[in-house]
Amino acid sequence: MRKALRWLLALTVFMGTLSTAGAATAAEPGAGTTDIKDRLLSVPGMSLVQEKPYPGYRFFVLEYTQPVDHRHPSAGTFQQRITVLHKDVTRPTVFHTSGYHVSTNPSRREPTRIVDGNQVSMEYRFFTPSRPEPADWSKLNIWQAASDQHRIFQALKPIYSRNWISTGGSKGGMTATYYERFYPRDMDGVVAYVAPNDVVNREDSAYDRFFETVGTQECRDRLNGVQREALVRRAPLEKRYAAYAAENGYTFDTVGSLDRAYEAVVLDYVWGFWQYSLLSDCDTVPASAAQATDDEIWTSVDTISGFSFYTDQGLEPYTPYYYQAGTQLGAPTIHFPHIEKRYLRYGYQPPRDFVPRDIGMRFQPWAMRDVDTWVRHHARHMLFVYGQNDPWGAERFRVDRGARDAYVFTAPGLNHGADVAGLVPQQKAFATDRILRWAGLAPATAAQARPLAAFDARLDVRDVERAPALRP
């Protein structure tokens, strides 16, 4: 009997060992191969769209099968587009998202250059082609998107086993922050650029205060003058807008009318200038709006705000953003003291006006409060970078006593493209040092901290997610 029990126990241990070995093999995609493409494609649910050559790297455009609802994975799936800029599995990895579409051309974010690492980039769910069909818009929220990132990280961590840092600019910076809030054990560090933080959606006075002091009085007067004049000359300029729309086949069903679209474009003008331009660009703005021609007013507004954006064709690619702004993220509302009320018919329109009416929306005021509270008291290994002249930085993330090794820096004179390189020298060295340390590449001293990869003009030109409209 004892021999039989010993034999059974030995068999159980053997089977357990076999099971464990099998689990280890499953946890290491492509463990038996050395080619990185084979290893990536051995991940269950991963498929190749395209491989593009680039000197010193291998670049892959991939699709990864994700659940539509991470709480109910059996309820359907969709294909999410990701890219991998592969350097070496022995290097750290940067996890990037813009919060919008993903570029299918090789590019390198600033932290990737700093750590000389690999880069995984994710397209945000519901941005085409990463959209379930049919689209259940209730599954577009910050937790579901964070869970997308979590699954990608879990799938690729066995291949890229060194430290990981998440990053993103603007909505991408928000996305990196939300990911950290929901999955704080995944990343070794977070670098969030110009990330808005609209904690109380109905309280936006910080933006009004920003526009009272940004830049110089002369520049503010020029911009305000053109914005006001575009509404004073509404009738002739809307005739030009109608001809422009007819020529290009533009329609206005979502926003409701050409008149609504026209005012939305004009009211984005001052914000759009500071978001994407520098103080030195004020010279391109007509000095005297009252004396400017209609063509000069039109050209200035179109260059900065873009008359094509609030058309159905311009809005459609960004429906997921406006849906999120109207359900969780919040959206700014500002006032225009330099424009008489008789010229304003709608004011800043809410996100609901930019989403087709057949998509239901309900705002969740607790979502941003939860994230803000968590960042203030629990942030760890997080760096927030803002531009001094960027309107979106008027409502920003902050860290309090509960945070550990977390920082908020502001790049003087910079806009929505602010980065670590634009910080004052002491902060630049410190921030670079922290990024390297979080990546497991500690320099001898903070003063010696430098990007480990040489600048590459093709890879390292930051592609700010830019459309001429009020959108982070």
C-alpha cells in the first residue's frame, strides 16, 4: 500500500513538473527561436500587418486580438493595431500611445531615445481601424483602454524582460497616467507630456486666467482682434465658407449647421495659436484686424483653426475623442470678454455637439476625480512635463506628499510640444537621470545624464497629434 502511495505521489510530482514546464513555455513566446519576428508572432492573438526596414532597428506593424469588454472576455473581440520598434531584447522598452491613432511609420519618442530602447506603440481603442464592429460605445472608457495596455504588456513582457516605461503626449499623456492608476505594478516609470487634468468639468476658470496673461499684451491684442473681426464679418466670410464646403463636398450634419461650424472654428483660433505656436509667431498674425482684408482674416483663422475640421468629414475620425470628453475626460469652457455678446450665438459648444446623435452619452463626473486623487497621493516614478504657454496646462496633474519619486516640470516659453529637452538645464538633467534610473540604466551622477541614443532627424521629430481644433 505504501509503495502504491509513493508511486502515486511521484507521478503527481512528475505531472506537476510537466505542467509547470508547459506553463513556462507558454509564458515565453517564441522561447525556442531567436528571430524577433518569430517571437512576436508566436504570441497568441498576434498577427503581422507589415514589416518596414529601418537602420539599426526592425519595425513591425501588428494586430493584436483584444476583448471588446475586459470584464467579459467571451463577449467578442476586435483587432487592435500596435507597432514595435525593435532594438534589442536586452534593452529597456518604452510603451507609447498618442491616445489616438498609431503611426505606421517608424518613429521614436523622447524616452525611447533617452534609454536607447525598444518602443511599443498602441492605437487607442475605437480609433479606426482598431474599432469593434459593431461598435458598443459603452466599452470606450479609460479602464477598458488601460486594460488593453495591460494585456499587451503581459503578452510582450516575456520577450522584452527588462524595465518598461510608459509615455505619451497630450491625450497620450493622459492615457499613460490612467494606465498607471489602474495597473500601477506594470511599469517601472511614467513620462507624461502636456497631459490635461480636468478634475471638475464645470469649473474652468483656470483657462480664463491663462488667456489673460499668456505671452505679451501686443500678441494677445492681435489674436483677440482677428477672432472678434471674424465674427464681425460673419456674413461675407460664411459665404466663402459655403463655397469652400461645396467645392470640397463637406457637410455639417453632426454639428448641425454651417453657422455653428463657423463659430466653432473661430472660437478655437486663440486657443489653437497658443497650443501649436510660439510667441515669436505673433508676427504672422495681422497687426490690425480692422484694417485687414477678408482674405487675410480668413487665411489666418484657417491656418490656425482649420475650416475643414467641424465638417462631418473632419469630425468623424475624432468621434472617439469627443465621446470620451463628453463621458469621462471633460472639456474646457472659456469666455470671450473681448467679443460683444451680439456676435456670439453659441459660445464654446460641448462635446455632445460633435458626436453623432445616434451615439448615447452620459457624463461620469467621478472618473477624473478618482484619477486626480490617486496621482496626488499614490504616484510613484512619474514625471509630468508641461509647456508654459500651452493652454492645456492650465488644468494639470499635481503631486502631493503621498507621491514618491514623482515630479511636475514646466518648460519655459514652450507650447503643446513641450518635452524634457526644453526644460531648464538643471531640471533637464534631473528628469533625464530619473528616466534612466527608472529604466534600470542609472548614470554615475545626475549631472552626467544624457540621452543614450544619438539624435535621428527622421525618427526623433515629435509628431504632435495635431488637427486644427480644440483637442488635446
